[in-house]
Amino acid sequence: MTKDKNVVHLNVFLVKASYNDANSIIHQDKCLKPLEIVITGYGKGELYIKISTGGAPKWASFFDGEIDVRLFGKVSSVAAVFLFKTDDRYFVLTFGQGGRFLIKEDVCEERFGLIVALNSVDKDSFRCVDKQTFDTIQSHTRIQSIKETTADQFGLDVEQDILRAIVGSPRDHNLGTRMTGSDSLSVSAKVDLSDLPLLLKSYREKFEETSYRIDYPWVNNIAEIKSSSTIIYDLDAKLLEKFAGEEPSGLWLSVPEIIQWDSVKGFIYSGGRKIIHSDINLEGFLCTIDDKAAINLDTLKKRHVYCADDDHNRIYKSWSIYKCLYAEIDHDNATYILNGGKWFIVDRNFVARTDLEFARIDRSLLSLPHYKGGSEGNYNDNVANMFPDKYALMDDRNRIFHSGGHGQVEFCDLFSTDKEIIHIKKYGQSSVFSHLFSQGFVSGQLLQLDAEFRRKVVEKLKNPFNSLIKVDSRPDVKEFSVVFGIISDSEDNDLHLPFFSRVNLNNAAKKLKGFGYRVELLKICVDQTYAKNKICPPGRKGKA
């Protein structure tokens, strides 16, 4: 490639192998009649220009001599796509604002650009990363660096972050001078139209390489599946099969976010009798269904669960049943997870490692009273009142205002004379547990490293609990246990946590153990008399 060529900006998609004609790839109804573009020695492509009263845009110069610029009129922001086939695969290049919307949904390879970029860019040339983190709020973050650096400098947590996109400089400048990889590949390169076929062939070769798995083995741990993907239909069908079974397995229903339990007296399922259920669970929802086999996606997405007050009024929050569902499904030698209304594919080796680490976390031998309803705060009150010489109440009503970027810190819910730092949550989905595990880690870290925090904790504690923590010296953490107590009405002896919650707990446990703490998991059972309130009430059920 010669040095005197202009730098052009290309945005490239690779079409999935199953799509073999332009009509299945391009929204032709939104475009003018395609223009045939011949690339000598490599065949021809088709340029689809969005129907518009427009003028010649800047990108038109890439096809200089091949098209009549009078086609564009007066506006210079015309969108277009160029469809070109090399060997047995189609590529689509998008031009102008909105060009990508001329491509039909689910026809292009997910993460094509990301994998090409990971296989191409210099490991020391990262300038930006986009990630999704499975923390309390399942956040999406873009982090930019003022200089080129390595991927590990962006603070990626390789066990709970999905890498969405990267920006870096390719080692081979024939591939481009700057490369952005996500689903598409965006590059700046000195090329003209005649160079395009070989360039696209090089990108496909990079996509098919597996070398990135050596430098970035964690990239394939978790990947979100786009809502338009055809695999979603198969997974939803598998989900419905589970509902149709005699005893649905691998399915859970739970609150999908953190709520103020003090203001919520129970939950009401739409479509059923106006009965307040003490908690969200699968059995309660199925009680509103006449025929489980009749459950379909409309049922799951249109039926809702509402928070309710004492007067059976719907208050505060509501969610679709589909969003409250958690499911783990094996399909075509892969593991898929439904969480928060979205499907994810998870590497099986990652699942196995996660489950092994989770199994190694000690189960607490504590025997706390059974939960009998009400808020977590009420439960904590009851335990502290029943055993005042054993447990000190330290929940969010005793928050500690602390500087250093932490704000209000909850030391724990209950602190025992055996130096057990106990954090308690009702069973919920991943975001709920992420909050619990994060709270435990922040508290444990500050107790170990910050004398001022220890002083504030001691001031909140009464005798004899206040003598268990020394302000002027780091605690001998081997004497302390961080216990995560989870209120669950499951009949299993052990707890089954959602996959992303297991990941988060494993990470928190490793960090806390690094400080020297023992980390334990405790199941707090639900009183059976109280649990009976969750059994289907007599009378007519709702319709599916």
C-alpha cells in the first residue's frame, strides 16, 4: 500500500455465514437501487444509498470515479452501506450517520471487531475500553487513558466484567493506524478501493485467529446475547419447556433489584386474586396459573409482580415476571443464564471454576432464629433482642459516616461476641447480592486498614462488644469471621445462588481472605408457619 494514499475511516461488519444474499442482509426498501461497484481482479460489490434528498457526503470520495455524486442532491450526511463478498463471506461497510441501521438485525457476527482488535493491536497500545460489570447496578463503563497502556491498567475485573470494546494501535500498520473493535471494526487506514478486498481478507483471518485467548483468556468467560439473536428463540423455548415440566428445575423467581423492605408489606401478582404474598418466588406465581403448559412469553413478559402495602395497594415498584426470572440452561454444549431479563452465554470452564470456588467457601455453623416475616431490619432487631449478650445491632440505622470516598458505611447487621461480622439479606437476584458482598468487603477492608473507622465502630458499640475491637492497632483478623447470611425459603439444606452472585461472592471472599478474615456463608431458614402464607390461597386462580 502506497504512502500517498489518503487516510479513510472504515466501519466494517462481517456477515454471518448463514446469510448469502443481499435481500437477507440489507433493508433494501430503505435504499435507492444498488449501484454496482467493480473492483478489478476481485469482482463486484453493491453500494446501497439510503433514500434521501441529500448531497455528496465526504465518504463519497472513496468511490471516486465509480459513482455520480449528483445522486446525493444537497445534503452531505447521506447514509449508505457497501456489500462485498470475499471468498465465501459477505462484509458490510457502513458510511454516514445511520448507515448501520440499513443492515438487518442479527445478520452480523457479534464481537467481530473486538476479536479482530484483540488479535491485532499492540498489547501496550490500549487507549480506551468499554466494559459491563456485574456489580450492584450492572454498570456499563467507558474508561479512557491519556496515553497508550496495557489492558490491565484499566482496572478490569476479569471474572465479572464483560469486555465490550477496545481502542488501540495495530502492530501491522497495513491493518490501520488506529483500531476500535466492538461488534463492528472501525479503522483509520491509508487505502483506496482497490486495496479493500485484501484488507477485508486480512480482517477475517484475524477474526478466525485464536491467539487472543493466550493474552486475554478471560474475554470469553461471559458474553451477553443480543436480544435480536436467533439463539434467544431457542433459549426462550427451553425456558418454557421447564415451566411445562412437573417440577420446574433450574428456575428461580426473585426481586431483581435492591428495594426498601420497610415500605413493602408484600407482593401481588397481576392476573391472579388480589392476595399479598410475603415474598417473590416461583411457587407464588404458579399459583396464579391454571395450566403451566399454557405459559408463553407473553405470559412472562406481560404479567407483573407489584410491591404492595397493608391495604393491598400497588406501590413503589413493579417488574415483569420475565425480568424477575433467573434460569440456568445447558444448550448445544454451552451454558446460558437468564438474569434481569437478559440472556448470557458463559464459558463452561469458567462455570466449573466458579462452582468449585463457591463450594470451598465455608458454611457457617451459626444457628440464627428462623425468619418470620417483615423487613431485614425487623429480623435483625429480633435477633439482637432475643440474644442481647450475644449480638449487637449494627445495621443501616447505625451507619458510620466516613471520609475517603466511602460516605456512609454499614459495618454489619449483627456483630457477635465471637467476633462474627454478620451481613444479612433476603434472597434476591445478582444485583441484590452484589450489594451485600460489596458491603462486607468495604467494611472488612476499613476495619483492617483505617484506625479512624475502627474508632467510629467502637463508639457505636456497647459493652462488652466495644472491647472486642482495638482502635490503635489492627485487629488480629484471624480472630474475625465475615459471615454472609441469606434468608431463603428453599427446601435445600444448602444455598443455590445465581451464577453472577457466586462470581461476586468468590471475588469478595478472596479479597477478604487476603486480609486474613475467615469468610462463611449462612443460610437463614424461613419459619414454616410463616412460609404457609406462600401456599396458593383457596379460590379461583388467575389465567395464564
